[in-house]
Amino acid sequence: MARFSFSKVWLLGCSVALAQMALAQQPDTTRHQLRTVEVFGKPAEVYAAGSRVVQLDSSYLSTYASGSLAEALMARTPIYFKSYGVSGISTVAFRGTNASQTAVLWNGLNISSPTLGLTDFSTLPLSSFGDVSVQYGPAGATHGSGAIGGAVLLNSPKYNRRGFGAEIQAEAGSFGRYAGSGSIKYGKGKLQAVTGLYYKQAANNFKYKDLTGFRKPEVRQKNAAVEQYGLTQDFNWQVSENTKLALHSWYTFADREVQPAMGSASNNDQQKDENLRLMAALEHNSRWGQTAVKAAYFNDYLHYNKTGAVSEADVNTYQVLAEQSYTYSNRWSLRGGVNLQHFSAANDGYAGTASDNRASVFALLRYDPTSALKLSLNLRQAFVEGYNPKPTPALGFNWKFYNDNKNQLSIKGNMSGSYRVPTLNDRFWLGAGNPDLKPEQGWSYESGLHHLLILGNTLLLETELTGYYMLVDDWIQWMPDGSGPWRPVNLLKVNAKGIEASTKATATVGKTKIGATLGYTYTSSEQAEVYEGSGDKGKQLMYVPRHKAVLGADASCKGWTLLGNLNYTGLRYTSNSESTYLNSFILLDVALSKRLQLHKHALVLTLKSDNVTNAEYQTMAYHAMPPRGYTFSLRFIIP
């Protein structure tokens, strides 16, 4: 059963009820539109000149709406994910960093767990988001603690039309998979409301080869079932011509059997995750620019049952973000603000309740001296109890040095600092926590080329090549000590460097529209210095593949759409000594859709096949992943 208290039901219920009551009270003839502040491009790129920012394609998100954010990012970006089996947590790693060095923001506020310092992407359904962007490289000056390797930016869906709209999707697939999602949108006068629901369950009872058994016998996976569901409610009110109020609520629940490793004794371990996120955002435009204030409350609850031994963690997070932005013409924009955070965690692994207070002030500047040159200068200073993080500046540029009727060539560069404060588990876990840990501090340098080819309305080709070099001091990693238990330690200095290449093309041939995305990364992540002796200096950190590549393609004609994703993951070491490793693997996924127009409505039928070649692979050692599977889905759209 979900641990959903009366107070949480009341809060969510109020947001839904207020939206419906307010909508009913607004006359149809009233029309007000918020005066927008001019921006220079996509919101994620405004203060990120010289950085690589990628936004997932909306058509792909709709096709895989019943999947998780982890599945979408794995298919369309060369980012490496570690999954503890098909039912376990799924975490991300940017540019040779680890999961706790990635910031995940929802509507501008960090939602990463303060106890673990990471986000489980398998519990984040695609149906909950309006858009998804990925910012590569350190972004501590923009997004705060944890943005050392990169940041994933999630935003609630927007609805700017009057009237009613809805989408309903249902699917069934291999290994006992059933899923459904739906959204209802309604706008009237000054008010807009969007309600979303989703549900997914899977038995995950597939067969696999047990690599630990004699002659690798084929066995059936046990104790890997999953059940997930959730609710989102977004409510926007145009208070006046220049003032807007938004309320966002997001509830997720996951009940998972913990998949045992190959060769392990059968168990009935189970994990339940419950997350409630509430946010209120106020925006006001005046002669002084745009004033934005966001206040949020997050509750993250985890219940872990390991063969009868129960462990619980209940974390409350309170955040306030206040920003003032001023934009002048198309030349420059300045944003300054303050972010306040309070964490309170009750955990069976702590001696008592642990709490933490953090604050940061920041200033972000975007200046375009000419139409071809874009500059950004950002600075953030954090204040954390018991720690003294250094300021994190960022300086970037993007120069379009060649531009004709068909080609645009740009060179870009970025130098930025970043930091990460030790998590609550790092500091307070009984028998393992280390209160003397130092915060991680990093510097990164990157440069690259960007080419855009435009051939009328028939071809658009965008290519980008980036090289980067990053040093992180006092890198924190949990490792077994001499007596066996795992403890967090500072590795002193880690050096990560690599190359990222990507190409995106869209073409029109007659009535057929074709799109393709190709991405490749080479990553070297090694200990540059150690505390004592030679240690594992100069060797690749565990679970960091040197080579990673993706190829995505789709073609649409007369209501038919064919979509394919090819994913290559190179060899990964499972120890910092490079003594053990996981082999490389290739995954191929294919989907075929047909859109039927029913007057003003539409019905989309989709047949998908995952792991078409039936590849045997692991992302974590001795945790089986599913073979080839099939899914059929129906999506009904009321525009």
C-alpha cells in the first residue's frame, strides 16, 4: 500500500479542485496574455553559451510515453545508464562522472535525493513532462550542487489553447507488461489546467542464461515484478496582464521486487518508493524586468524489506528560489537570485534525524555584442553548514564565424567551475559515514565546432563536435575498506576527458519525412592523484565505458511512422583496478505506428519490439536484462 497520508491527499485534491472551480467561474470573453520577456533561444541555452544543450524530440516522447525517462535518454543520447536489473534503480553518468554528480531539475528546482545525492530515472515516467533537455558538462554556476558532469532539465507540460483536449494511451507487452496513461487539458479565460495519470506493471518473468551456473543454464527470472503509478496536476492562472501564478503537483509510487544477482539465493526483497512534489511559482513583469519566486515542498519516502529486515527513509525538502531578470533589446540579459534549501531526514541508518541547511546566491549574464557573437558569464556562491564551497564561475562564448545562404559555422568554448556537497548518507550513516569528507570541487574546459546546413525545405543537417577536459578534486566514492565494509572516501583528484560528436538530420522526400540522430562519445575518466601509494592511478574508473554511441532514425508517410534506435555500449570495468569487466553490447529497438484520423480526433496504433537481436547484456554485473520483447499500444487523441 502507498504511504499516502491524509494531508498529502488534501494538498493534491485542493490543487485539482481549485483548478476546476476557478475555471468554472471565468467568463469565456476574458482574454489576457502575459507580456513575455525576450530571450535569445531555448531557455536552457540563454545563460549557457559555449555549452552543449540537447532537447529530446517531442514526437519521440509521445511514441514512448509509457516508458521511463531512463529509456528515452538511453535511446536518443549517448549517455550511460546503470540499471540494477530490470526492476532496479537506474542512474545516469555524464562525461565519466557518477550518478550523484548529475543535477536533475524539475521546473528549475533540484529534485535529487539529499540522502543518496542521485535520482532514480526508472521512476520518472515520460508522460509527466512537457519537455526534456540535457546540458552536458559542469553547470554549478547555473544549477548549484551536483551539476559536475551535467544536468537533466524537466519541465511540466504547457497548454495555451482554449477549450478541452485529452490523450489516452493503453498498451500490453511481453513479460506481463501492462501500462496506461492519460491527460486532460482545459483552458477557459485566464485559467489553464492539465491533469495527468499513469500506471504500469510488469512481471518481468523472462528467461536468461545464468552466467554463474555450470554450462550457463537457462533459467527464469524471479522476484523482479514492478508496479508504478502516479498523478500530475498543473494549474496556471493569469492573475493580471503582467502577473502569472502556477501550481504544480507530482506524485509517484513504485512497488518493486528487488531482482537478485545471478547465482544468488532466491529472496523476496522488496522496495517501495513514494515521492510527492509540490510547487508554487509566481511571475511578474514590470519596467524592471521579470520577477520570479518559486516555493516547493518535496517528500521522498523509501521502504526497503530485505528478508524481513525493514529499513525506512523519510526525507522532507523545502526550497525557495527568488530571481530577478532584466533583458534589454536583443543584446544582453541579466539574472540574479537566491536559492534556499532545508533538508530533514529520518533514516534507520542514522543515529537520529539528520538535517541540513544550504543557501546560494548567483548572477547570470548573457551579452551578444554582435549577432554572430554570444557571451555568457555566470557566478554562484554556496553557503553550507559545516562546509565552505569555493565560488563557481562559468565563462562561455559562441561565435558564428561563417554564414551564407546554406551553411552556418560556429566555434564555441566554455570554462566553468562546479561543486558537490557530501550527501546525508555520506556524512551520517552509522558505522560508515564520514563527517570529515571534503566537498568535491571541479574545473572543466571545453571547446567545439557547430555546423548547420539548410537546403530549402528539403534538408536540415546539424553537426556538432566537442572536446572537453575536467579535473575534480576530492572526488567522493564509496569503496570497501580493509575490513570489508564500504565507506565514502575522497579520491583526491580525478581527471575526465573526452570527445562528443553528434549529427541530426531532417529531410523531406516527396510526401515522406525522414529524421536521423547519430551520437558518439569517447570518455576517459581516471584517478590523477591518490592519497597513498600508487593505488589505481591512471586507470579507468569502474562502470565508465570509453565508447558509447547511438543511432536513431524515423520515417513518416501517409500516417505511417517507422522508428528505430541502435545503441552501442563499450566495455566497462567493474573495479577501479581494471581487473574485471563487462563486455560491450548492441541493442536495437524498432517501432511501427499508424495514425488514423477520426474526424477531428486521432487514433494511433503502435507495435514496438525491444532488443530485436535478442542480445545478452548487463549494465551492472550479474544482473540479467530482458531478451527480445514486444509491445502493442493504442493512443486516442482529442486535440
